[in-house]
Amino acid sequence: MNWFLLVVAGLCEVGFTYCLGRARAVDGTEWWCWIGGFVVFSFLSMALLAKAIQTIPIGTAYPVWTGIGAVGTVLMGILFFHEPATFWRLFFITTLIASIIGLKALS
């Protein structure tokens, strides 16, 4: 169950970076709405991470959490913000995914 919470926490990290990406392109009330989403996702991400580390070692949970956030944010940037999908970006994201799987397998 705590591994599931850790994955959801990582996805919340992707959520708060998406909100930041959207907030940078708007102003006024819409900016405040996106910043509100950022705050909510940030709180959820941290709270779920805190719950997950009750049974998962912090040395494993934190890199997995940040890895999910990093991979998700890069993929989100490519899909939604039209960032480049170069060979080397995809190569290093793939190595990051392999490292996350390796940490899970060793835990």
C-alpha cells in the first residue's frame, strides 16, 4: 500500500509542476487558480511521501519519488508544453526509469 502512496505522491509532484507551467502563461484570477493547484498538489505530494516512508526506507523512497516527478515532468513538458524530445533527453529519462525500477527491485 505504501508503494502505491509513493507513486501517487510522485504523480502529485508532476501535478504541481504542470500547475506552475500553466501559471507562467497567465495572470490575474487564472494565475491564482493555478497557484492554488500548485499548493494543493504540493501538500498532497509531501503528505503522501511522509506516509510512505513509514515503511519504505527514506533512501529508497525519496529517489523514487523525485524520479517519478522528474520523468513525469519531462514527459509532460514534451506532451503538453511542446518541449523537444531529443534522443539524449529520452535516453537519460530511460536510464532514470531503469534506476527507479532497480531501487524498487532491491527494496
